[in-house]
Amino acid sequence: MPEVLTCEQPLAAVIPATIEGRTCKKSWIDTYLEYTANHEATRKVHKWSAISVIAGALERKCWVDRGSYYLFPNLYVFIVGSSGVIRKSTSTAMAVKFLRNVESMRIMSERVTAASLIQQLHASGKVFQADGMDIRQSATYAYSSELVVLLKENFGSIQELLTTFYDCQPQDSTKPWIYETKGDGQIKIHGPCLNILGATTADWLVQCIPAEQMKGGFASRVMFVVENEIPRPVAWPMPPANYKLLESQLAHDLNIIHALSGEIKLTSEARDYFTHLYDTKLYPESHSNTDDRFNGYLARKHDTILKISQVFAVSENNDLLITKDHIERSLAEVEELEDLMVNAFAIGGDNELAPHMRSVKVKTKKEGVTTLSRLLAEMWQDTTETELRSVLEQLERMGHVKLQSQGNEVHVTHVRGSKDL
């Protein structure tokens, strides 16, 4: 038999972590929200960008022991909103800037193939110390201000890899994930871990992720932060007066967060609360769900809450301790997304009129009152009058608009309080 060549993984030198005191007077996330308060983007977008950055800084060096597996805090966060309206690229870049300045952080190139994803994780191998032991990991952070650049051309070839690396498999970092190449033998990766922060529009998301995958395993691992609210106008987005101080504090404390390692434990109160939450809400919720698009997401929701709880815990201090408050806050943040998250899961649906329904909903919400003629003048390149009338009738039956005919014109009124599509 021919000899199998093995590409051993390079390792960065072991640098003992130095944990110093925090400088932020508030948690890292709350300080970051103060830092971005005058920016023309919504608080939701800034908050989830900050959550993603902390998850990225923790890499695979912290975890919650779930008994039969370890749960690492890595996340896939996709900011979804209209182009040029919610300032997706600008706001996410503001957060990632802090991560770029963290020593030894690996940030992936925006355009990847399956081969380059494997190569970049392979090159990120390093050792950290926890509980007196040297532990291997291969962690990297993927950021794309335009998610289509990261996913569109290669999603079909990397979706399985993205799922595997989200789950941080194999969990035992002494046993490498092995990739068999045709000409170069085996590539070994110890302790893979991937975080993703990306921004996209709903239309581009359709092109990034095929319909079947929006109902599959990959999408159920993504936090879709759908933002339809138009942010307040800020003609001159001036930084706060203490901008430099906040920036220095955020940079200092993120380096400390990056140096943390070891098991993140739950207080007895937090453990009891999570048990009750799982038994009475999360488990029944996942089994009573009738929307198959949400099956995978709801099945993982309890772990997602614990992932984000880890982020909230280290955002506050170095204790590596999750409290009941962290779990409650994590639950609230996740459920705030859910009403609009269904829109992301529905993007890949079979209703061909769905994109037009979303467009009309956005336009009528913005205008308050409009007409069929005006909508047709704006959308004639995408739809016919017959299709547009069908869209309006469906929206009326769903309680999103009210229609009133006056002569040859149809007046369309947005129903206040109706949920976004």
C-alpha cells in the first residue's frame, strides 16, 4: 500500500495568559453600546455585533460542560436588512475592528472555498492553558460585510464544513479532524472552532443559501438578526465626548476576555432556573412546534441560550460564572429575534410572490398610505399588475394592509401593529 502523507498542524507558541483587571465601568457589551450610541444604526445591530465579537474572542478556550459534550460559545450571526438603510457593513466593521487588534486572533479572508477554509483553520493551530493543562485548538473568525461574498459561490461545497466547525467536532482536541486530499495526503486539524459575522439583504440571502438549506441543519445554527426598523437619522454621526477613553477601555478588556480559559460554570440558582426553563418551556416548545422550518432551531435553542449566556458572563467579569440573570437576558435576546427570524427561514420558501409581499409590506409601512398605481410604478420591472393585485389581496387577508377601491384606483393602508414579513 502507498504511504499516506500527513500534513501535521503547525502550532503557535504557548503564551501563558495574563488576566488583569477590567477597565470598562459597565459590561463590555453595554460599554460598546455607549461607544456606538451616536452611530446611525439600530441598537439591535450593534448589540449582536458585540455579542459576535466576544464569542470570537473566546474562541474554543471556554466552555460549559453539558455532561455528554462540551458547549463552546461560538456563534454564526447574520445581520439581515435593507441595503444602505440599517448601516450593516459600517456597524459590523466597527465591532470587528476591536477583534482585529487582539493579539493572536485569526480573522479569515472574506472569500473562501472549501480548500481555503480548511487551510486557514489548519494554519490557526495553537495551544492554550486551562486547569494546568496544554490544550490544542484551531479557531478562526469569519467576517464578511457582504455575506454573499463569503457564501454565494461556494456554499454547496462548504455547507457541511460550516456545520461541522460550528459544532466544534471532534470535541476531543487530541483527536484531529482529518481531511483526505487527492494529492497531498491527510490534513489534520485539532480542535476546530469557527465564528461567523456576516451582513446581507433578504434578496441576497436567497442567493447565498438554497431553499432546502434554509429548512436544513445549517440554517438552524444561525442567529438571523433581521432588522426592518429604520434607524433615526444622524446626519453627522459624531462619537461621544469620551470616545477615546471608551475605545481604549474596550480594546483593553477584549484582550483580557481573549485571555480567559477554562470551564464556565453555572451558579446553583442558574442551574435550577435553566432546568425549570428547559422542562417547562424549551423542551415542550420544540416538541409542539408545527412549523418544520423551526424544528432544528428549536431543538438547539436551549444550547443557544447557554452559548449566549457564556458571552454575557465574560462580558461582565473574569469569574467564568453564569448567573440566573445571564440566562434570563440570553432568553430575552433570543426571543426578541424570533418574530422576525421566521422571515429569514421563509426566504427560501416556495411562494414565488413572497419577495413581492415583503417589498410591498416595507413600502406601505414606510408610506402609511399608498396606491396600487404608485406601487406598480415602483415595481413594474419585478411584477405584473395581476401579480401585484394578488400580493395585496394576500396581505389584506393576513391583516397587514387594508384595501379601499375608489373609482379605478386602489388605496393601500398599512395596518399599524402588524408584524413584519
